[in-house]
Amino acid sequence: MRIRRLTVAAVAVLLLAACGGNPLDDKNGQEVASAAATALEDAGAVHVKGSVDQGGEAGRIDLQLQGEDASGTITFNGADVQLLNVGGQAYLQAPVDFWTSFGLPEEATALFEGKWIVVPDEAAAQFQDFSLGAFVDDLRHPTSDVKNAVTSDEVDGDPVVVIEQEDGSTLTVANAEKAYPLALTNEGDSPSSLTFSDFGEKDDISAPSDPIDLSELAGG
């Protein structure tokens, strides 16, 4: 009788679990977006990669984001540019051709070969969009209203939900206890298609040694 009671109890637990569904099953679109924002914020770190459009220029990003810091590659104007964002200060390392494309003389840009360059304050703001906090804020406060409807799906056999904004942008979120955002397509002013992975996994991101400060070269 004891074995029978244990078996019945085990079956009951399985049935209850099956009936319980997944954490996001009863959420509307904005609730899913908020849950994804909280999960990403709590993770503290994420790897994001994909295509982006900056000012009409198609490009790509492959970045490690954690706290206020970032490290990785941004590809635009046909050049792979290494980015470090540490403690609010941005640094770039890029091919000489990248710098000359902005009108800087070749004799000056030759000094930049293999060097990290301090991004001037007036230009650094644009790189603040590539941060964990910026993505969290975008999830919580999207530029286009989130529709209430939520679509269930699977990614690699795992349950997910997909929500859509009025402008056609979509967000795919893990339908799990930790509702991580997995993929984002942005159809707004800056179109992009991004994937998120390696939640909570942190790298060593530190400021480069002996970077070149353009303001000092210019006598500023």
C-alpha cells in the first residue's frame, strides 16, 4: 500500500505541473516586455549581436554588455571598429582608413594604427545606446506601443512568447522563470535585428592603457 500511495502522489504532482503552464502564459504584451526588462536587468550581463542601422548606414554589432560597460565590435562604414565603454568613457580602435574617412589628415591618423582613441565627450553620447541599461530601458519604454496579444512558440524546443509593437517591431522572450529576451527586431527609426545570449556571464572589461586623447593632440 505504501508503494501505491507514493505512485499516486507522484502522478498527482506531474499532473499538477502539467496543468500549471508556463510563467508568461497569462501575461499581456506590456507585462511580457516588463518581465523581460527585469530579467535582463537582474542578469547584469548579456552578449548581444546582430544588424543595426545608424543614420541610414547599415552595420553590425557584437558586444558584451555588463552594468554601464561594454566591449566588442561595431561594424559600420565598411570598417570593424573595436569599442570599449568603461565607467562612462568610450574608447575606439579602428583601421586608419576609418579615421581618414572623417577628413582627418593621413599624417595624423598614421599615429592611430593599433591604438585606442578616447572618444570626445560630444561624440561619446551616441555610444551610450550600446549598454545594458539602454536595452533595459528600451524594453520597458518602447517608442511604439506594445500590442496586448501574445503568441506562443518554441525556440530550440524551449517555450517562448512573441510580442509585437504597433510599428511591427517584435520581441521574443523565454517563457520561463527567468523571462530573458532572446531576439529583438526593431522596425522604428533605427531598424535592427538582434539576438541575446550568455545572460549573467561577465568578462573583464577595463580601460585601455595609454589611449590617445584627441583633445590633447589638438591642444584642447
